[in-house]
Amino acid sequence: MLQAAGPFFPRRTIYNYGGYYSPSVFYGNRWYGGGYYGGGYYGGWNDGSSLIRAQGQAQVDRSKAMVNYEDARSKYIDNQKKVAETYIARQKAQRESIQLQSQINEERAKQRQAALDRQAEKNRKMRESGLSPYLNASASQDKATLTASQFNPATGKINWPESLMGEEYKASREKIQELFSLRNSTGVTSTLSQQISDEAQVMKNILRGQIRNMLPNDYLSARGFIEGLANMGKTTA
């Protein structure tokens, strides 16, 4: 409590109240009352409200983030599940396809073997009766040629028939293909033609050793293919 000094404040007392008003001064006559002045309000209340709002907003943001995270996680799990299911389905389909193809190949092999057995029995009976099932087996096919599906003259690529795809023909197949590829790049020469003819003869000799294990039509077709290659080796591409 302070006593006001000067002519304008006779017997007046100035009171300074602490607390939430700062500075706060009360002035006036002790008998007649007076007034007060509040210099400013404590800002703590406003700061508290802002903090509460910020905390609430942060909680909302965290909730949204968790929702987004769970949504993304759920989608990721679903995608991974679909990928796994697709992979399993493809593997199953592939196994079934391989199994089916194996069964088809096995059935074809059985049918072919049965046909060979029947033909072998038929040939045996014909030989016993004095007839030959290969009346044309020794006939030459000097004019035989190959079709475009069997031999591509532009590239020299040979499409071998199944009857000549055995392992026993592999070396001759590779040698003849190499000679035709060389012929395609250099042109026809007497040396290349002779080499092709010689290797074709090697293949024919191997084929002749298989004659009793083949159907007549298969044998004649294979021999005609070999002789066609030998003849193609003599012509221009």
C-alpha cells in the first residue's frame, strides 16, 4: 500500500493487487471508494486452450494415420495373398500340363510300338511266304527334292522328320546342317556338294540298319528325305 503524493491525491491511497491482473492499481478516497486499473490479462488461459486444441488435433491426425496404415497394410496383405494364390495356381496348371503331355507321349509311344509290332509280324509272315515288304527299298530316287517346309533354301535351315531325329543320326544331322549353312553363304561348290552327298550316304547306311524296326512307309519317307538333301546339295540356292 502506497500513499499518493502531491496536491491532486489528498488522503488517497494507492493499492497494488497481485494475482491475475498485472499490474493492478486501486486508487481513491478511503471513504468514498475509488476505482481500479487493470494493465492486462494473464495470457495463460488462452495458451491452455490452444494447447488442448493442438493435442486434440494431434490425436485426430494420429487416428487418421493409423486408419491409413491399417488400410494400406490390409491391401498389401491382400495383394500378397493374390500373388501367392496366382503362383500356386500356375504351378498346379504347369504340373497338370506336364503330366497330361507325359500321358499323351506315353500313349503315342504305346500306339507306335503296337503298330511296329503288328508291322514286324506282318513282315515276318511275308518273308516266310517268299515275298518282300520292301519291294522299292533299293530303288534310287535321284530326282527327289525337298519342299519348302522341309528345307528353306533362303536360309539353309533343315526341318528333319521324326524318323531321323534319333540319337544315332545326331552327328550326321549336325554335319549336313553345317554344310548347307556354309553352302548358303558361299554358294554351291563341287567340294560342298560331294561332302553333303557323302554324309547323306552315311545317314542312309544308318537308316538301312533300322529297316526291320520301321514301318515301310516311314523307312521309304526317311530315305527319300536323305536323298532329297543330297540332290538339293547339287543345286543352286
